[in-house]
Amino acid sequence: MSTPAAIMAAQNADDVDRQARFPSEFLAEAKRAKLLGAYVPTRFGGLGGSISDLSAMCAEFGESCAASGMIMAMHQIQVACLVHHGLGAPEICSYVAEIAERQLLIGSVTSEVGIGGDLRSSLCALEPAPMGYALVKDAPTISYGAQADDLLVTARRAPDAAAADQVAVVMRNGTYALEQTSSWDTVGMRGTCSPGFRMVAQVDSGYILPIPFADVASQTMVPVSHILWASTWLGIATAAVKRAHTFVREQARKNPGTVPPAASHLAEVWSELQTMRHSVRQTAAEYETSRCSPGGLQHLSTLAFSVRVNNLKLTASRQVVDIVNGCMMICGLAGYKNDSRFGLGRQLRDAYSAPLMVANDRIVAANASMLLVLKEEL
Amino acid sequence: MTDQIRSILNDHGRLSVPVGELTLASNLYRAGLTSHASVNIMLALEAEFDVEFPDRMLRRSVFESIEAISEAIQELRAAD
């Protein structure tokens, strides 16, 4: 049974894609169901969900509309960073409760012009100012930057800090200005509305996460991103396989007694989808178990876990492209036509964002480096 | 031992601060150590001290200062 938010996402998916517009109807429905506070603990007024719950939710929305699923994923990643690492700061505690109460949407400002996609380096720095700090960041992309209520931003800790010596800070609405610097007319994931912006902000020191961003990144931002992105891609792949399945069944009904030639291709994508689903669920469960066990954060900080989570991103991003491509071959012209009920153009275009969103080459290089010292038993 | 560690940091750490200015407790990440450079430090330490860091020790906090590195190596040697 689809939830109202998933139904709303599906109803608007084609229009959101065609116009590259924000899926506001979906978001309104998600807010009505209090889903923006899905990961906020119940004692702060949220739904108290687990990473596995978030994974299932992103897969469900991703199946209806990949952009809606991805927006939900990116928001929940920011919430997870605050819930895991911000509760030592009183302002962030009240902010987390406010996310649940007011259903605030949080955007992420990590990439930076001149740095590219390296999450763990910043050029911009917190500059001491009369009221806290000042920060200027030139971001090549901020997903739903214009629609977000607030932002979570990375920067160097101080003007003389090293590039990797970063903090994460919450920017409340009204404390920053965004000037759009580029467009977002992309092949897929069009509804995420992710152009470049130049951000000028005043930083309240109470909103700086109390632990180094290095730990936030390795223990939460990177693993939860890979899990929730992969969940959204799983949704895209599921949507495609369902269409291919219906297509093959209809072919079979026309000629009972013979197995349609496309059925064997369906069996292949079916098996690949199952593998993909298992690895997403297994990694989400491993993350949850480790985080909740004593000393679990230590486990999440090891290179061995980083390599495993990177592998989820690598394999899931390849699988979603392969699966949707396979489904297109099964449905043939019916899949290629935009106005057909078997049309797979949107899914195919959305899927191609997966290997690029943090380029797979960068992740392979990181794993190659870590494997030089890793001794994990296979 | 700390002299050998300092020499390795000097050769492979790519720090933004001269190694001579670091105290035993100075935070190496604040001194500019990146994840990539830390892998090279691990490799050089394994070669220099003829030890192998088990996976549970391959995390940031073990390599965050000269003191922490030195304790980790002593722990591994004691276990030998």
C-alpha cells in the first residue's frame, strides 16, 4: 500500500521532471505525515525512526519520483548528523525539536568552487566577527537551496586552519543570503533543483556542531548518504522492474504456452534487483547495529567500515543503471516512448546521476588507498 | 621512538606546520594531516617498526598525535 506522500510524488513526477521544478506537493504531504522529523528521537518530538526505516522510506519515494526520494534522503542525512553529533550543544538540541515541530527542510552545503567534490576539504573559513563568525561560501551546487528552510554548511574551523580541519554549522533562515550563480537544467534528477549559489552568512557560535566535521563525516554523513542514496536508487530500479514485469506478463497472456523471449531478461534484472535490495538493507542494518552498540562509533570510524560503505555506493550506483537499462531492453519501443505506460526515460535519466553523484572514480581511488593498510578477513 | 615517528611525519605527513613545532600531544589533523596522507603514515610506521595495525586500530583517533601513535605501537609490540 502506498502512503499519501508516495502517491503525491508519483502523481507529480512527470511534471516535476519536465519542468525541473521542486516537488512541492510531495513535500507538503510528507510534512503532513511529520516525515521531516522521521529520524528525530521521540523525546524531541519526532517519529524516532531507524536508519532502516529511512532507507525503506527513501526507496518508496524513489520508486514514485526519484527527485522526491533524493530530496527526502538528503534532508534525513542532515538530520542524522545533528541527532548523532549535535546534541551536546543546547541550541542544536532545541533546533532538532524544532525540525520535528515545524517540519523544517534542511539543505546541505558541502561542495565548494575550487575544491570540487572533496567533502573533507574546505577553502572557506569561519572568520571571527562582532556577532559570532562571518562565512562566505561559493557552492557549485546546493540541492533545493532556494526551497530549504535552513542549511548545514561545512567550513574550515578558523582562517588559519588546514583544509581538512573543518566544522559543520547550522545556518538558520534569515542569517544567510543566497545568490544563484548557475542553472540546473540536467539530464535527470531535475526536481532536486540544485544550482550553484554564493552564500553569505552570519554564524551563531551556538550552532556549530561540537565535534570536528571529520568525525561527523566518517561516522554519519558519508555512511548515511551512501545508504539513503542507494535506497533511493533501489526505488528507481524497483519502478523499472515492475514496469518490465507487467510488460512481460501481458506478452505472455497473449500467447499462453510459450515463454516470451524477454522473460529471460526479466529473470536477470529480477535477480540483480534482489542482490541490490539485500546489500542496501544489510548495510543499513549493520550501520544501525554498530551505532547502537557500546563502542559502536569506534567501529563506524574504522577504514574497514568505510570501505564497505563505499562499496555499497559503487555497486548500487552501477546496478541501478544496469537494471533500468535492462528493463528498457525488455520493454523495447514501449519503454522508449515518453507517453507510454511502460515509458522508462525518466528512470533511465535519473539513474545516470548515481555513478556521478560523488564520482565513482573518486570512491574507487579512496578504497584503493585504504586497502593498502587494511587487513580485513574476507 | 618519537624521533622516528617525527621523521615519518616529516617525510609523509604533508603537514602545514613544521614537525619540530609539534608537541607530543599536538593534534595532527589540526596540523593538516589528511585521510590520504594518514594512509601513507600508517604504511611507513608498519615498515619502520615492523608491526601491523589491525583493522580495529585503523581509525582516526589512533593517529591523532605523536603520543597516540607511540602508544599504539607500544601496544602492538607488547602483544608480540
